[in-house]
Amino acid sequence: MLAPSRLGRPFRWLMAASWTSNIGDGIALAAGPLLVASQTRNPTLVAMAALLQRLPWLLLGLWAGAIADRLDRERIIVTANTLRALVVVALCGFIVSDHVSIAVVLVTMCLYGVCEVFADSTAGTLLPMLVRRDDLRTGQVRLQAGFLTANQLVGPPIGAFLFAAGMAWPFVTQVLLVVLAIGLVARVDLPRGGVRGAVDTHVRADIREGLRWIRHHAAMRTLALVILTFNVTWGAAWSVLVLYSLDHLDMGEVGFGLLTTASAVGGVIATLSFDRISSRFSLALLMKVCLLAEVLTHLALALTSTGWVAIVIMFVFGAYAFTWGTVSNTVRQRAVPTAYQGRVGSVYMTGLFLGLVIGQAIGGPIAEQWGLTGPFWFAFAGTAVMLALVWRQLDSIAHAGDDDPDAEFCDESGVV
């Protein structure tokens, strides 16, 4: 069943809003780069467009998480998404009036990224407020499935088709979907006001408090380090994936597309089988299998020189990457009190993007020095060492918060 009745109507509104928003983001995922390419062929400017969407997470991620724990979360999401829609409306105006330029596109992507930080940081705190602790895994897989299918599979081809029909059409469609998502999330029945009640501290003090909470929580601290490290290695390897596909595997442009499609298909298969798998195996075992699969994926890609083998590897990657994302988010949301969900979640997201930026920065030089398989060997070695260091701790990480089943309803001190 897509949304079991035990999850409640508020969750169904949240899921509908998430899926709708992800279709719009998926459309922009294809249309955005096409718009950039229509304005410039300068590699530096093209790379800057991608960087400007990640930069707000590094600069504002911790602030967005702290604000999510201070103010009315539903109001933050509605406001941020409204501003996001207005930014895209302005872009549509420039396109229709034929005044669009690479400068306009870059500014738009930066402003859009800022709005996205606040919207997504806050949206990630809602699930523990709507479903029981035992249902977090079920709710998380539904939301992750929406991201995978709507954002990665459905949205991009629609975006490319609409862009071919007219440069403004994908962005007009995105605005309509964002507006619809705003209406849906407004139907979610959430308590009014901030989850911490009246707050008289400065945002910087809240950020420090969130960082201190993670530092003193061994399981969540270790999980954050794992996510940072694995994204550095992943970013390094995937930064040269297109060249690896074209020059090392000789797959051509279509073959490169098949690699990314294979990973998405693997994720879809994992979506369909996740409920059955998660009911038979523990969270700890799933975490160990997923991280071990990451290590072996980098090794396999470093060793293979055959296109169809790489496609199979990417299919497996998509399956375990979806499973890892669902499991790790569930583990974190089970362990973190409601009053800290925004700040702790923002630390994880900031670490994720920081890892990607670092990895992408070093992936190219590694490939230049040691060849196109060099980043994959680096990723294999890095993930293998990290996994060896945390292997025994994964059991305690998976069960973090089990001694306090009401953790998600705790106040800031952790006392119910």
C-alpha cells in the first residue's frame, strides 16, 4: 500500500506535497543545465552554475536548521517555497522578454538555492512530528521513493521535453508544481508555533548547542563522520564519471545515460522490495551491507573495463544507495529529539554537500595524475578504511535512541 492508513492523513498530505515538489525539482534538474548551456559554453561558468546551488548549503545550512527549530515549521516551508516560486517566475519573465543571460541564470540559481536550503532543512523535520517512532522507516521509504521516481526518473525527461518545446515552459511548469506543493503542505495538521516554545537565545547560540549535542552523542557523531567521509570519496569518483564512461569504457553519450538510468532503476527495485527486506533484517545489518556495497562498488568500477558490467554495478549502486538513504535518515530521526531535528539534520546536510565539494575538487587532479580509474581506487581505499574503523559501532548507531522510545517528544534537555 502506498500510504498505509496507520500513518494518518497528515502524512499523506506531506507525501503528496513532497512528490509534487520533487517532480518540479526533477524538471529543473534537466532544464537548468540546458538553460545554462544555451547561454554559455564556458566550462568555468557551467561549473559555477552547479556550485552556486550547493554553496548556500555550506554557507546557510546550519542557520536554516537552527531557524527550523525556532519558528513555526509549516510557515517556514510555505514562505521559503513561495519565495522559490517567485524567483522562478522572475526567471520566466527574463526568458519570455528575451532578456535572459548567463548572469541572470547564475543569480537565479543562487537565490533558488538559498530558498531551497530553508525549505528542505525544515521539511526534513516534519516526518517525526507526524508518525509514530515505529513507523518512521515506513514513512521515510515513501518520501525517498518520491524523490527517486519523481526527481530522478519522471522529472528530468519531462524537463528536457518542455525545454525543447520552449525555453520557458519547464520553469512555468515548475512554478505551478511548487504552488501546488505549497497548498498540499498547508493541509498538514501541525501544531502552531515553534517546537521549542518561546526562544530568547541568539541563532548562533542555537547552532553551537546543536553542534554540542552531536559532539556529545557518540552514535550520531560517528554517523555524521561516516556521511562526510563517504561523500568525499563518492564525490571524487563521480566527478569523472562522464569521462570514465566515454574514454575508459568507450560507451559513448548513450552509454553514459544508461549508467545513470541503471542506478535509478536499481533504486526503484529497492523501493518496491524495501518493506519486505526491512521487516526481515535489522537496521544494523542493512547499514553494514550498504556501506560494504559502497566499498565494493568503487573497487568493481576501478577494475572493470566493460560497459555492460559497469551498468550492472550501477544498478546495484542505485539499490543500496536508496536503502542507505532510507535507513540512515530513519536512524537519525529515531535518535534525535524533536527540538533538535532541524539543527542536527542541517549538520548532516552541510556535511554531505561539504563532502561532495571536497571530493569534486580533488577528483580531477587525482584522475590527471593516476588516470580515470584513480578516483575510484581512492574512493575504494577511503571507504574501506572508514568502514573498518566504524564497523563495530554500527550496531550501537542503528539502535541509538532505543533506550528512550519517546525521544522525538523530548524537550531541549532530553527530558520528556
